[in-house]
Amino acid sequence: MLSYQCSNSCRHCIYASSPRWKDWMLEQDLIRYLDQIRKYAPNQRGIHLSGGEPFLNFEATLRAVELCIESGVPLQYVETNGYWCETNDLTAYQFNLLRESGLPAILISVSPFHNEFIPFERTNRAINIAREIYGPYNVLIYTSYFYQQLQDYNPQTKIPFNRYLNTIGLEKAAHSFVEHYGLVPCGRAVSKLSHLFQKKPAETFFNNNCLAEFTSPEHIHIDPYGNYIASFCAGISLGDAHRLEKIFKGNPFQERPILEILATSGVEGLLKLAEDQFDFQVSSEGYIAKCHLCQDIRSHIVRVTDQFEELKPIEFYSYL
Ligand code: SF4
């Protein structure tokens, strides 16, 4: 993640990105992470550059692509929401510069969450011009389902989310967010969208721990502050990515008690800690998933104490 800063404050955003964030990954830090990835994750399939919105700082994104290519770590794509694609010339110019620097592919986000902030005509322009420059197979549309669906709306205006829900219907929309977007119940998705889904009592989620998510090699992020974020556990730092060997070969849970609790006894253990030590009370409405409960507890804990360095970055909890 080059930055949490984004042009939008989308309701589904796992990382609570928005214009309020200001920091970007420093060049020397990226060089260090690439070096660490080469040494300690030599078999990974590739990395992607994301945000936030990478095109908010095009110079930094271009430089990041160059550094990835120089490092030899396979770079798969850069993500964008296309907010910046106001004209054909600008769109082609920036996509061409990245292509010439060695970027093989682009991922373009398309959804009603993004369409609330970005007129569809910009998204469409991004896709059409990217296809010309990168080739049709190197433009990943996330998701094609919503790309088709949003063709039915006025392309020149932003569509308020509630208007979208009214035209689609709550039940169908909620179903499509899970089926066609893979909505992850973390971050702003639970603070802004949980009313769309059925809630269950906290005890429903006591049956497993989070060791599999913490140790999954499938999808991890390194944020601009060096936090190693496993799976989609936004707001939880497994350690400092400047020293990946400590995370991969040591015990990342040492001196990070909340990680230890989640890895061994899951949200049940976290709830016990929060009730016993921080006067946390479960919501009588219930939760849509274990990560919803987890985030509710963590948000409470960071309001009471800053003693847990694994609950980072702290802004994540106030920008939800
Ligand atoms: S419950 Fe918390 S730690 Fe476990 S997978 Fe969900 S967000 Fe991550």
C-alpha cells in the first residue's frame, strides 16, 4: 500500500482509506521491503501496488513501479479507481508512462461504492484507454459484474449510494456485494454496511481462532508505515516489514498479546480480555461476522489505551 490516502471514502473500504490520510511510503522504505521480499519470500507469485489511490501521487507511483522492476520482484499490477481520468489525453499519458516503465497490467475498480464518488464516464475512459495501451487481457476489472450493471446509469453523474440501493433493492444489492464483489466484513464495510446483513450474537463466532488468517501467505499488505497486515486484518500489525525475517522466522506474537490471543482463542479470547480489563460491552444488535466483532472490540480498546502496538495504524480506527 503506497498510501491510505484516497480520493474517495468508499463505504466498503477495508482499510478505511480517505482524503484525510496524508502519508505516503518513502522510497527508501520501498527499497528495503523489496529487498526483504526477495530474501525472505522468494517464492511469492508477485506483488501489486495499491492504496488508497496510487494516482493521487503519480510521481511516487511511477517511481515505485521503476523500483519494483529494478528489484526483480515480479510486479503484477497497479490498482486505480480511475477518478483522475478526466480527459483522454491525460489518461493515455499516465498509463503510457507506467507501461514504458515496465508495468504489465492495471486493475480498475468498478462498483456502486466507487460510483458514489466517481462518474462512470471516468471509469469507462480508464478501462477503454487502458485496454488500448496494456492489451485487453492485462486490464483487470474489479468487478465486471458491476461494470456491466453501471452502464444503465447516467455516466456523467455520481450515483448516491442510497439511490443505487433503491433502484436495485436492499436484498439483491446485499447479495450482489457478497457474491459479485467478495465484500470483506472488515474496516468501513462493517461500520457503514452492516445494516444490510443479518446479525448474530457474539457467541456465534467463538468456534475458531485466527491463526490461519495470520499465517496465510495468499494475500498480505505492507502499509506506508511498515505495518505487515495479514489477510484482510486491517488495523492489526503483525510486525515491522523492515524486518520480515522476524515475522517469518521468529515469533511475531511475542510482545503482542492481542495477536497471541486472536491466534489461540480467537474473538472469544479477545472479548474476554476487553470485558475483563477495558469494560467492553457487546452490542445487543449482534454482528455480521467474527471480524465485525473483532473490529468493534479493537475500536473500543484503542479508545481506552494505546498500550498495544499491534493495533496500528491508530488513525484507521478514527477514520472508519
Ligand atoms: S477476527 Fe480479527 S484477527 Fe481474526 S481474521 Fe477477522 S479481523 Fe483478522
